[in-house]
Amino acid sequence: MIGAYSQVADEQLDALEAGPDVELYNAILDVIDAIFAAPGDAQARSSAINTIEGVRFRLVVPGHFPYKVFWSSEGPRIEAVFAHP
């Protein structure tokens, strides 16, 4: 994967990689790959939220509710990955 990640996202991905759920980790990597490969398509499939840092997009990890990938269009950059209803 080539792209930008926040420190928070790096730490969350490291924890998920070390965790017991390999399928979840791989599904998250698939979502991240899709964001980097086609940010416009990913944005169209994401919901948007306003934060103090600006607009962040939230993309569902298919088959792994309630996990989401939070990202920004600058770059794009992965901001966070966690379970979020």
C-alpha cells in the first residue's frame, strides 16, 4: 500500500494486524487500497462528517460491521480505522 496515514491510523492498523482477526485486517486493507486507487469512487460511496480538522469521509468495511475507515481527500490520507456505528 502506498499512501498517507495519520499516526492514529498507523497505530490502529498495527494493532489490527497483530490481532486475531485476519479477515477483518485484510478487508480493511482492501478498503484502503480502493481509496488510494480511486478516491473519487471511494468518496461517492462514503458518508461525510465535519470535524474540527475539516471534512472526513467514512467508508464501511464490507462484511465487518461496524468497522469503518475514516479518510480525508487531501492525498488521500487515511485518518483512522475503528468500529463505529
